[in-house]
Amino acid sequence: MTQPTTLIRTNLHDMLVAGIREMVIVGVLRPGDKISEQALCQRFGVSRTPLREALKVLASEGMLQLLPRRGAIVANVSPEEIDELFPVMAALEALAGELVCKHASDEDLARLGAIHDHMMSAHAAKDEPTYLQANRSFHETLVSVAGNATLTASYMQILTRTRAFRFVARKSTENWQAAVRDHHAIMDALKVRNATRLSRLLQRHVMGVTVKIARDAITAAADENASIEAGELPKSA
């Protein structure tokens, strides 16, 4: 009788890495969460050996941290890393905006427009999970249709470290409204292929509301951890 698994042995390693990465991307595993090897082995139908190899790969990408005697946890992003990572991301998106205006097909722009409309429908319905998923799709599609493989690879490497704080973290009402205003302006510039304006808007969007959302998420996570630790103190006394 075969073992219950949907993974093909020849690409088991890659599928494990991709599967766990996606769990972090969509927020099933959040920054600071401890990785349960037993739960993941059951989820993917694998033994601990290939799982641990996959965890090492994700740690090398910066998505996980391997801690002595504690195992793996989902990596947090520090305020200092925001100062380093987000300006680079902003510059890459700004360049992507210029390239999209110059080289993307009308079909590419229509696809971005459809994703934008889906985002706005989700916002109107106050469906934040759907909005966040569509927002992630919009930015990744924008970079993809720019048609520059080096740009895409650099962008995705940084996005691996920051996705949880950009496309998973819940937004305040103020931040959500600001993000929606930015996206309307971005779409308007995209429709008329105004490369200079689109580039400027994308850079401002990342360095403005996106950075604020990330910082708010880090502060909220720190406050939550502090509350948990304070609540556990009497139990260990």
C-alpha cells in the first residue's frame, strides 16, 4: 500500500519548499510562529528528513530562522530591515512601472485592470483577505509583465522577506483607505502609460503607506508578544 502523499518523489524537495513558503506568504504561518515539524510532516505526507532539508533552504532565504534547541520559526522583520529592504523594493517597483508602460501589451494592462477592479470590489465589501490576495497579485503581476527577468528575481527575493508585513498584515481603516487611493492613482497612470507618473506613484506607495503598514504590524506583534510573556509570568513563578 502506498503512502498517502500528493508529492512526486523526483521533485519532493522543491514541492516541500514551495508548499511551506506559500504557507508563510498567505499567512497560515506568521512571523514569530514556531514551525511544528510533526504537523508539516502530516500535512505533506513526508518524513522529517526531507522536511528539515526544506526548512534549511527557507532559512537560507531568510524566510525562517533556525534556533538552537528551539527548532525553526518564521522570521520576523526588524525595523532596521524595513529601512534596508523597502527602499530597494520601491526602486524596483518604480523601474517595473516604467518598463510596463513601455513594453507591456494591451492584454497585460487589461489583466492588471481586472485585478485592480477585484481589489476595489473586495474593499467595497470590506473583505480584507480577498483584498490582500488581490493586492499581492497586482504587484507581482506588474513586476512580471515588466519583462525583465533580473528585475523579477531581485524583487521576489526581497518580497520573500517582506510579504507577511505587506500582503498579510491587517490594515487600520486609515491605512487601507490610503492604500486604495494610491491604487486608484496608480491604475489611472497605468491606463495612459504615463511612465514617469506611474514610477513616482509606485515608489511613493511603497515608501509611504506600505512602510507604515509594515511598521504598525511589527509594533502590534511586539505588543502581542509582550502581553503573552506578561501573562505567562505568574505560571512560571
